[in-house]
Amino acid sequence: MKKLISVIVFIVAFASILFYRSTLREREVVILSTNDIHAVIDHFPELVTAVNLCRDTVATLLVDSGDRWTGNAFIDRTEGRLPIIELMNHVGYDVATLGNHEFDKGPALLQGAIEYANFPILCANMQSNTNSLTTLPGSITLKTRNGVKCFITGVVTNYDNGHPEGSDEVFADLNFSDPMEAAKSELKQHRADASISILLSHMGDKKDMEFAAKGENYNIILGGHTHTITDTIVGNTTIGQTGRFLKRLGATHIRMKGNKITSVEYRNIPLEGYTKDSATIQIVNRIENDPVLGAAVGSLAAPITHTGFANMITKCIAEATNSQIGFYHYGGIRLPHHDAGNIKLATLYNLEPFASKIHTIIMTPQQMRTMIITKFNDTKNSKESHRVDLFSTTPYEIIIDQNGEAVDVRFPNLRENRKYSVAISDYVGKKYESICGEKHTMHDILVVDELLKLLSNQKQTPVDNTAYQKISKF
């Protein structure tokens, strides 16, 4: 009996020593993160190399904060948009959340992508009421190879209209709660004994900082949606965002003593310069080896800028509908520039990836003025405000006061008492709250089809990069 007691005492003492040492053991974890890839896949070969180098060195998790597609025709025009998920499976992502663009083609396509993914996809603030899409888990706890438990929640932004940014129809039968409240609730209910808490947020950097300022106790917020390059600390929360198009990789280096965090350091690492993984190059080349999308459909007479594309589109939609004026919004033009010479069909789809239709409406200059001023002073969608958000075939000048708010718009070529036929983009026609006029009509005319006609009917398409809209102080 005494011998048995001695053995038990020895086992208990030995276990206590092991436990004591484990609580003092120094451990390191790196969370690698991406956001707003928007189907731009050319940097995946460098991503694979960077991720593998990290995994060879330290316990690593790879996460994504949403908007994996809409931006590259070789993905967006492929059935199911699955090639981007194929690449993410190849890299070995551990978990992701949803962005607003994951919903662009409706719930059934999104469900197919979720089922194809080899990694869990989270969204704590979405509830599905359709059989086309399952309600996703809000959070998950993953254990790293060195035994650290990481609690991870995912949320997508939500606006006053009750859903993320996008067309109302794609969000039918889906309900979205407040992302901050959902993230708070997940943390409170499900964190348990996890040592590290991470929020994958597609709310935008300002919302991320607002949430962190409330002291909701997430150690790390890895964000998306606003395409900013963010590296900051608010309260006790480290916040990072990598911009967009997979040009950078977020790296959060966490040092621990036992189960306690001793330091958190976030960095945005440019992927340019990393050796390209040969196996991944082959996958990318296969995806982009489409003879139809890769064919030249026209030629530009000179290099073109974002403003030049805007001038081309506003003129194009006005002519397509026999309108006197054309308006097109900044965010609907997805390419910043293009060199002179041949332009591919894929490039046109990348320029306007939303399959937007043209709207027409009869408006007075005062109604146009109200539309422009309201958008400029927008407090709900700040990333689209306090800039020239509406390009137009007619020149105009936004007058701002000392506080930077728009107070007037001057149209040098329009008469105040006259009504004008106006062509506008799909997004403006559906989303701008201040649209007012007569005979508002959505036409079954795709913007990208009209651009294709314009380019294919000319040997060389002239380019006008002149800015016809400006902002002046009162």
C-alpha cells in the first residue's frame, strides 16, 4: 500500500512539474492573412512560396477576410468561379470569412464554392432562409501544431438596407445582423479556453477600429472591404489589412509564454520578390489559357487612365441610349490604367465585371445637383464620399465649404430650366438614394457589350484622359 501511495505521489508530482513547465514554455504563432483578392491570381505563385517558408519555420495559420472574386474574367466567367477556390485549396488556407462580393452571383453559386473549399468558411452575422445556401458557422477554434488554441470569428459588413453592398435581389431570403454585435456574441459564447482570439472582418478599417475601441477583447482583427493598407493598434487589439489584389501578405507574429500572449506584431509583407512556385505557375497558366477571353477585341490609340476609362464609358452609355448626358460612378471602373495598343476581351470584363445594365432618366440640372451633392456628403458609405464619385460627359464643378462639405454644383454647359435625358450606371440607378427625375427606366443593355461594340468597330479607339469634373473651395 505504501508503495502504491509513493507511486501515485510521484506521478502527481511529475505531472505538476510538466504542467508548470508548459505554462512557462515560450511559444510562437504566425497568422498569415489575405483580403480582397478579387480573383487577381497572378501573385499566387509567390504566395505559396511565402507561406511555405513561414510554415517551415513556425506554427502558422493562413486566413482570408473575404472578397475572393469579382475582378478577373478568367475566374468570374468560369462556371462556379471555382478556380480561385482551387488555388486557395492548393495553398492550404485554414479558414476564411465572407465578403460582400461572394454574394454577387447569388446563394447557389456561393454554396457550390463553400462545398468545394477544403477549409471552413465563417459568417457569424448571416442567417439563410433558403435551401440554396446553408447558414454558416460563426466561429471555430483551431489548434496550431505547437498546441496553441486560436478562436476565430468571421463577419461581413451590413448596411442600413439590411444586407452587404450589392444588388437587393442576390440577398433575397438572407438576413444579416449587426456584425459587431455578432462578433461580440460569438466571443462571449464560444471562446472557451482558446489563448488567441481573432476576428476575420469584412466591415472595413474604420468599423474595425470602432469595434476595437469598444474593448470587446479580440486580440487581433484582420480586416477587408475598404482596400486599405492598415497596421495599427486600438486599445489592446492589433488591426491589419493588406490592401487588395494579393499584392501583400499580412503576417501577425504572436509570442506567448505558456498560454499567455506576451507580444503581438503585425506587418504587411509585399509578395513581389518572392520566388514563384513552379507548380502554382502551372495552375495559374491553365486557368488563364482561355483563347476567347484572351483574344484582342480592339486597340487603344494611347495609354488610358482611370479617368480616361470613365470618359469612354460615360460617352458609350449616353450614345447607346440616345441620351444627352452620361453619368458613371467611380467604383464601377475597376482598372486604373491600360497601355496603348491591343485590349483583350478579358480586360473589358475586368474593367466592368458586374454585368451592369444602363438606366435612363429625365433630369433637370437641379436634380443632378442634388444627386451629386448628396453623394459627396454621404455619411453612410464614406469610401464613396468627399470625392468626385460621378464622372460625366458634361463638365461640372463641386463647390465645397470650409468643412469640406459640398454646397453647390456648377454646370457651365447646362441650362437650369431645361430637362435632359440622362444615362446612368446600374449601381447609381439602384443605390443612390438621391436619384430623382422622370421616366426612370432600366434597359436590357449591358455596359460591357456597348464597350465591345465601340472598340471592335474602330481600328484604333481614341483616348481622352481629361478630367471634366473638379472640386473647388467656396
